[in-house]
Amino acid sequence: MIPKHPFLQYAVQNWHHHVRLADLNDDNPVHQLVHDLLRRDDDLPYFWLINGMFDLYARPWTPLMKASYLGLSQAAMTLLQSDNVKPNSMQKFDHTLGRTPLWHAANGGHIAVVKLLLSTGKVKPDRGDTDTITPLGCAAVNGHIQVVRLLTECGLHLNTPDGHRQTPLWYAADGGHAEVVRFLLGTGKVDPDHSTGSITPLMAAVENGHVEVVRLLAETGRVNLAFRDMDETPLMRATRMGNKEIACILRTAEANSHSKARRTDPDAQKEKVVLTSSSKEVNSISDDDDTTVFGDDADLPWTPPTQLDMTSPLAEEEYKPTPFDIAVSKL
């Protein structure tokens, strides 16, 4: 049986998407209908509930908060022209939310509303909710790169953790938002190795299989590849989870890290100088004398390495692969 109003449910849940796409001027009757709707609360609780805004007890939502949440920039502009509208007002639900219109707009990725609110000069772009999650953190969580770019222009502290000890970069890495991660790293104002106490951005990206984010973080050369969570390094976790691509990226990063450390190690440099000098001395002897320095009867200053007989007891004693070595060799 066909319902009497087959598109009613769709209209109730998606009307704001169509309003956003429509070019409505102030004289358009739909514009006035939207404003009337935003001002209604108590007589339409179910309507706002299925629009995802709040349940019967999470009040109050001001008209500006609703417009910001839904991304209705024209309605927000009209509301801001009213003298009794407070753009920095906070939402309260048993005094535990503390979310502003800017918070809701950033969380939804509504760049037009974010620009509008910031242009008033009356909002605090770094004001977070009661968990101290800021509008920037919300945008990073959801991968809204345009909002992230806009908010960073406000001179915010990009590396400040929230109540969960997580930074905007941590959220972006955890969510796999490579474009946001790339942008934040490019500012030079974030710590790519910030830890919540047990999880770094790199480990979060590894756990969730975000290959490009792992690559971006590893290429900074500023992440601790030996950091352990539950006695596992990022490479060990990627290996256990069977993610070959991430394991390959991390093995390459570890090799590059060891190579860099050796190049900057003073003791390693001294060893290199000694070996170079010895090599020059041997070449000099070879040039001056007609004798074969490495002939069969020559006394060599070291014993040339030979292939290790893996069947000998000595070999078994010297080489004992660990379970981790075996797992990595199978990748």
C-alpha cells in the first residue's frame, strides 16, 4: 500500500540540504518559513529529533545554533543582524555540553557559516565544549580541510590537547584524513609524535590501516618508531595485523632512521675515518711495491668473512630468530 505522503519522511529529514542549495533572497516566502521553523521548539520536538539535533531533554538550541548546525548561511546572516542574538552563546544540556554556533558549524563542515560567524568578530574560535574539544578539533575529526585552513588563520594554538589529551593532528591521523594531516604538518606548529599516554598519531593511523597518513608521519623523521603500546611498536602492530604496505613503509623509515643516526654518531664517524685511512695505506703499499698484498701467503690484518655454516652448533647458538623475525620475513 502506497502511503498517503510518500516523500514526507524524506522532506522532514532533508529539507535543509535543499534550502542550502537554493538561492533565496529575503523576500522569498521560503526564507521566512525557514526562520519561523528555526524559532519553533516545544511544539516540534520530534521534528528536531529526527533532524539529529537533540532529544526531548537536550535544550535549549537557539535559532542561530540550529542554523549553524544545519549549514543555513542565509538564515544565520539574517539572525546575526538582530540585536538580541548572541553569536558566542553556549548550549547547555545539564550544563555538560557548552557548544557554540561556531562549534556546530565547524563540526558539520559548513564553511560559509564558519566564515560568517568569524566575520562578526564576536566569537571565540578556540572556545571548546565541556570536553574542551575546539571547533578546530571538530573540523579535524571529520576531515573538513577548508574549515581547518580557515580556523588556523585565526592564530590558534594548533598543538593544544583537549580533555582526552588528543590534538587536531591526532584526530586527523586517527580518522585517516591525509589532506588535513598534510596541511597541519606543513604549518610546522604541531608535534607529530604527541601521545595521549598510550597512542601516538602514528600508532592510531597504523591501527586503522591509514596508509597515506602513516607515510606522511614517517616521512617527517620526527616520530618515535620504537614507541610501544601494549608492548608493540608500530611495525610490530602492522605486521600482526597483516598490513604489508604499512609494514614496508615503517621498515624503510626504520632503516633510514638508523642510517641517519650512524651518519651523525661521532664514534661512527671516527670509525669511518680509521677505515678510510687504512684503505689508503693499503692502496699506497700496493702502488709502491710489486708484491701481492692479498696473496695466498699474505698476513691479513683481519680474517675475511666466510659463509656461515648454518648446520654447525656455533651457528645455531649465534642465530636464534625470534617469532617477530619470522613474521616479518613472511611479508
